[in-house]
Amino acid sequence: MRHGSLLHAVTTAGLFLGFSLISDASAATADHALTVSVDDFKYRDTSSEPTDQTAVHEKRLRAFVTALRDDVTADRRFELVPSSCAPNCPTDGRALRDRLRAASQAGAQILIIGIVQKLSTLVQIARIAAIDTTAQRVMFRKYFQFRGDNDEAWQRAERFVSEEIRDRLLESRSQQ
């Protein structure tokens, strides 16, 4: 699978799926946990650094996604629905629509997809989209920039991204 496909899907999901907030058709009531599935993220290194860091980046990305899932699990306002497509989740076009349908059938109201891209020695961007699985519409998408390429930098980034995602999901839910 090409990394560019997910990048394209995340950056253009608003066009493909529509950009309005979800309808209340699949929204959880305030009394129930919001069901969320987090697909494995992709990684893309466009830094042109001479050292091949593929193995260390894959390890950090796995830790990032695992911690994100753990944060969702630990927050009682959410219920984690395991991703059924790991490690090669479909990322664009019809395949993404099929993935959304599969996530919905598994009980997930929201599917989180993303890619982390290393731009330079010190700068990385995480592109994240939260998609309503029933309406197949982007609830939100956001770019997070973080500095550093070591375990500590990745952990800080994950904590920030996780908090922001959960806050945005609850904000969207309360507006319904």
C-alpha cells in the first residue's frame, strides 16, 4: 500500500466524505460511551536524511497508536472497538468506504485514521481524521506539528494528540 494514499485520504477526506459535522443518526446519547475505532497509522519520511530509520520509526509509530488506543480505553466516555484491518487498513476511495462500513458493523461510531510524516530532522506532522462511520462524513481533521524524533518527543505528541482528539469528539457530540 502506498503511503501517499493515506496522506491523500486524510488531506482530502473532507472532499470525499463531505465536511459537515455528523447528523445525530449515529450519535451516542450523552449517557452512553462513544464507540471509537483507531486504525493503524501510516508513516512517511520525506526528510531526506541519509540514515535509514525505518525500524525505529515503525516502533515509535506502533507505540504512538497503542498509547492512543489505551487513552481511549481508559476514558470512560469512550469505548474502543478493535480495528479489524490492522496492519494494512484501506485508505482511499472505495476501500475507505468499505472500511467505514466494516467499522460501523463492528460497532464503531467513529473511525480515526492518520499518518505521521517526517518533514526534516526536527519536524514531524501528524495528520488525523475522525470520520463518522454511518454518515461517512469527516467530523474533523487536524494537523499536529511536533518537534523531535526521539521516544520522549513521540510520547509528548501522542498525549497532546490524544487529548485533542477526545476533546474534539466530545465537542462534536455535544453540538448534536
